[in-house]
Amino acid sequence: MLTKERKQELIKEFGANERDTGSIEVQIALLTERIRYLTEHFKVHKKDFHSRRGLLKLIGRRRKFLNYLKRNNFQKYKDIISRLHIRG
């Protein structure tokens, strides 16, 4: 799961300062971390369909944030995609 320390690391890395939790880049980074955790969870627990629904909701929310960022600031979009290693 996403520990408090890991969350602070992501906020420092992607935010403007350590208290910047609402910026779109930080939100995308936090969602990506949760998505990666759940993906690993499903490699062990293949029949956990309730959590799978939550994963799909997280992916949809991240997709909406990425679309917003792509429309409004394409350079930041490309930067965050490469930094998070999303989209091969």
C-alpha cells in the first residue's frame, strides 16, 4: 500500500513544494502508484473482482487527469508520462 513516507516522496518530486497535494501532476503520480500496487496485488489474487472494480475506477480517473493535462499543457503531459513510465 501507499505509505505515508512514499506519498511524501511523490509530493516532493512532482509538486511545486512539499504541501502541494492538489496539483494535477501530484494527483497523477499518486494514482499511478496505487495502480501499480493493485496490479501487483492481482498477480497473486486473480479472483479479487471487488478490488478490480476499484482499479478500473482509478485508471479512469487518471485517464481524465491526463486528458486534461494534455489539452492544457502538452509539455507537462509529455514530461509526466516519461517520468512515471506510462505508455511504453
